[in-house]
Amino acid sequence: MSGLTVPPEIAWVVPIIIPFIIGLLIGFVIKRTIKLILAIALLVIILVITGYVSITFQDIYDKAMKLLPTIIDLGSSLGNVLPYSSLTFIIGLLLGLWKG
């Protein structure tokens, strides 16, 4: 039983296309995540202004201090996995952020 083989004529394309696709997908995810975070922040601001929710600066600070170490650890682990030094990854990421 043989594994998945790529014909030698197109084998040179694979290391170029894969980082591009990964960058494109991450760009889409980042852009959508930023839009979602902004929508949630706007909703919270509206709820605070209208009085439905009461949030103090200390509450926000405490939650941030709980979540930031987790976010930093996740970002560090992703930095070890992603091909961020590849030019095609960066192009895909920028395209995903722009068109996403």
C-alpha cells in the first residue's frame, strides 16, 4: 500500500501553496473574530448605557487578568506551529484580512 504521492512535476508547488492557504484561512478567522469582538463590545456598551448591565472598571480588569495568560500561552503555541516566516503565508494572511 503506497502513501499519497505528489508527481515530481508539481511537487515544487506544494511548499508554496500550503503556507498560502494556511495564511488565507487564518486571515479570514482573524478578521471575522475582530468583527465579532467589536459587535460584542458594542452590545455590552449599549447594555451598560441603558442600565441593563452594571460593569465597573475593576470587573473588566479582573476578567482581563484571568484571560490574558491563557491568550498569551495560546499565541505562543501558535507561533511555533505557523509558517509565519514564509512569504506566501504572509501574502495569504494579508489577503485573508483584506478580503475576509
